Amino acid sequence: MSFVNPEAEEICALLKSVKTIAVVGFSPKPGRASHAIARRLQQFGFRVIPVRPGLSQGLGEKAYPDLASVAEPIDLANVFRSGKHVPEVLDQCLRLGIKNLWMQEGAEHEESAERARAAGMTVVMGRCIARDYAGLCLGE
């Protein structure tokens, strides 16, 4: 298997089409990448839903222990967990009908990427969502 990300234009179109992003593995610590990137996504105008067990809120939003607990539609699941946890996150996405999966740098899982794509999901892996939105969609 050798997963290939969508072309830049497709990634930008995806990011322009989503509004609500669940950040799986959100950290309450401002110095962590998941926190900083989630905050940046909020600044871009996305609704960010923190997903982390034991956390009640993050960045002014109610936090949830897992995707299944989120009480509203999710446009995209943005994964900040180690690659070994991605199959479990993917299973939740498939059960919930979440159509878009983004695995941040360091959260790659090739088999899950292929499985998600085969199930009809749009998948991006090993890229930074905030950097891609700024660079591909805003020209920053």
C-alpha cells in the first residue's frame, strides 16, 4: 500500500467545505500542537470541538470523551493521536457517518487511510491542517 493525499486543489476545496472540526486528541496545554492548531482553526472561523477523555471544555467549547458523544454533526475528524489509535477513531467515524478524516503529521496510519478511502471518505494524512488552510486556501 502506498497512500497518496489528494491534490492541493482538492485539499483546499475540502477545507472550504467543512465548518465543524472535531479535534481528536486535543490537549488543554497551550504549548501542545493540538491546542495551538485548534486555536488557529478557530481563528480561521472553523467551529472546533475538542475530543479528549476527562476534559470538560477547551478553547471555550464543550469537550467530549469520544466522537460518539458529540451531540452535533461533525464535518471532519482531525486526529492528533498516535497512529496506533487511528483504527479506533476511524471505526467511530464510519459508525457516525463522518465523511472526512485528517491525520496530522505524526498520526499516520496507512491501513486506516486506505480503509477510510475505500469506505468513501475523503482522507488527508501526514499534513498540518492549519498550515494547509493558510497556504493552500488563503495564500499565506
